[in-house]
Amino acid sequence: MSVMGIIIEALSWIFILSGAGFVVVGAFGILRLPGFWSRLHAASVSESAGVILLVIGMCLQAGATLITVKLLIIGAFLFITGPTSTHAIANAALVTGLRPVEGKGLVGVEPEPLKSDEAGNG
């Protein structure tokens, strides 16, 4: 095995293990975080990052073959449908009345009042 082959093999395993780590952290987030919204966030972010890293690692393992093209198509599909489904779930939760818990926000920062022309009264 050449030096370049060893480097590609090492990089592919770094990407695969990093992606698997993101997925595992997301799974723990789903189990351990307190509310619906934080769990949804953990699942969405870790899944998107995990998919990207796993697909890159598997593409490096496969080399320049038809398998790489198929992996890229699957990765693109997962990368598009993951956030889309998360948005649909969040929208359904909002429509049914599940609201995020409001924090205290920043101390000393108040929202600016709308001007009369912005409010549609002018």
C-alpha cells in the first residue's frame, strides 16, 4: 500500500468515526435533554453533521467508483430531507400549540417599538 493510500485510509476513518460520534452525541441529546425543542435541535444538527462526515468517509473508502456516486446521491437526499422533516415536525408542534419556553433574554436590551409606517398605520 502506498503512502497516499495510507493517508486516504486514515482520513476516511477519521471522517467515519467523527460522523459516528456526532450521531451518538445526538442520540444522547435526544435521551437526556429536557424539552421537545432542545431534543429536536439535537437530533437535527447531529444528524446533518453526521451524514456529511459519514458520506465523506465512505466516499474516500470507495474511491472513484459508481459506489461513490450512489453515496453522494444518498447523502444529498439525507442532507435535504433531514432539515425538511425537522421543520415539518417543528411547524406541526407550533400549530398544535406547543410553544418554546421563553428565556429571560439579555439584561438591558428591549425591543424597539415599531414606527407608524412599519406597523401599517401610516
